[in-house]
Amino acid sequence: RLVESGGGLVQAGDSLRLSCKASGMITSVFNPNNWGWYRQVPGKQRELVTGITSTRSTHYVDSVKDRFTISRDNANKKVYLQMNSLKPEDPAVYYCNTLEEAPDWGQGTPVTVSS
């Protein structure tokens, strides 16, 4: 089970830190897996925003580079997304999952940015 939290309503330029807690069966494969944060806006497909490998290599889509930072806490089975300098184009529901996209997605956490 994946539970995302930390979203909310902020102003442009503000920061948010999203958290994702893995529990249940997926925790047994948490550490060797590569993880990512995805986002989805109404009417569009969910997109991968950033990922972190088991060796902590990271990658980001261009639109969030230098603003977002992904990290992981293997001991506590958590993945984080530090979002700085939020822009009006960042609002979405944010989800975490493995980069292989395990079938059971969480509810996501909504991010809203007012300009």
C-alpha cells in the first residue's frame, strides 16, 4: 500500500514537501526498487516527474529540474519530494510508485498553486 501526503494550497514561489509511505507487501521489495513521483491533472495522463534508483541516482523532467528534489528513506520505507519555487503549472495530484509502476496506486496528494 502507498500513502502520499503533504500536498496543499500554496502560493506561487512557495515550497511543499510530499511524503510517500509504503506498507504491506511492497515493503519487502522497497529497497531494491527504483521509485518515482508522478503527477496527473484532470483530462491528462499521469506523467513521471522524477525518479530515484536503488543507488540514489536521480532524474527529473526538464520542467522541474533545479526546483524539485526526490529522496528516499529505505529504513522507514518512505520517498519524499521537496518542491521549491512552485509555479502555476505545477498543480496536480501527485503519486509515488515504483518506476515499474506497481499496480496498486495510492490516493495521491493534491497540490494547488495560486498565482
